[in-house]
Amino acid sequence: MSSANASTILVVEDDAIVRMLIVDVLEELEFKVLEADGSEQALETLKDVNLHIDLMMTDVGLPVMDGRELATLARTLRPNLPILFASGYAESIEVPVDMHVIGKPFSIDQLRDKVKSILG
């Protein structure tokens, strides 16, 4: 059950099971969640000016356009959008200073703490 003033997180993950688990956890933590199964769907969501999005959490290893390319385009559409990359290779990926990364697999507590630290 989401609270009326919950932050909205766009989750971009091509693996349906992983996406479902992340969405379930974030909803359990009372965030509003939007889902995208890849970069194209994420960009369509980001282009919708009627949607308020507080954070985009994206897998790095997406087909067609990887998470870093998606983040670059997302920032052209929404310049101040916080970005959280999820990666099984978190220690080896380079992310811009103003973006964040969480290593897969992560615990519910790790995800909660990372998201709350980003959103303030």
C-alpha cells in the first residue's frame, strides 16, 4: 500500500523475474513504482511530462541500449533525475560522479538504504 506522498521510482530491468522482485520490494517499502522492460519503454515513460519520477533505477546490461546510454538520454529529458545503476559487476563499472550504483545481488536492506540515501 503506497502512501499518498511516496517517491516514484522508474525501474528499468529486462529480466522479468528480477524486475518483479525489485518492484515488489520497492512497493513493500512504500514507493510508487513504474516499470520498463528496456530502454525504449523507459524513454517513453520519461518523455511523459505528466509523470513525476524521483529516481530511475536501471540495470546496466540492457539489450539495444545499455543502462549508461539510457542514463545519458534520461538526463537530456530530465536533467536533475537521480540515477541508480544495478549491476552484477558494480565494482568494475564507471559511473558519473552524480550517479549511483548498487551491486547485484543486493538485500532488501541494501536497496532501501541506497534509495533513501539518494532521495534524502
